Amino acid sequence: WKGGITSENERLRKSIKFSLWRESVFARDNWTCQKCKNDKGGNLHPHHIKNFSDFPELRFAIDNGITFCKECHGKFHKKYGTYHNDYNQIKKFLDDEITK
């Protein structure tokens, strides 16, 4: 506990603006993982193409988001890490054959 101080990152990710961004990304992607095409409710994760922390001006840009399921989101970050991600990594990840 930090004396009631919420980090800027946590505050933004719990904001209405983030919720609207998340819902807009999911709707644009037809509520479907763009990697494996899973469309099970409650299993979807919004992913920032250019990192949330590195590109504050793109945090709520809908074209800076993509829908992944929980499993594919984990696979993406396992392969490419959690920092300095970009569009080329997304493209390569989507083009890679799905391995379960």
C-alpha cells in the first residue's frame, strides 16, 4: 500500500477513456482475437500496438489497438517482451502460423 496514492498508469487504465478505447477496439475487431479468431466472451484482451508507456499520445487511439485472446496476448509478450513493441512485431506475429 502506498498511502492511497494510485500510480498514473493504474489510474489511466481504470478510466472511462480507457474503457471506451477498449470497447472500441473490440467492436472494430468484431469481438474476435485477430490471431486465432477466438471470439469467446470474457477471454479478450486489448493490446496497444505501440506501447502505452512509450507513446502517451497514442494511448487512446483506436488504430493503436488490436484484440487478442488471453492466450495469444501472452504468446505475443513471451515472444516480443513487454516494452518497445511496434506494428512490425504485430504483423509478423499475425503472419506466423498458429501453434497451440
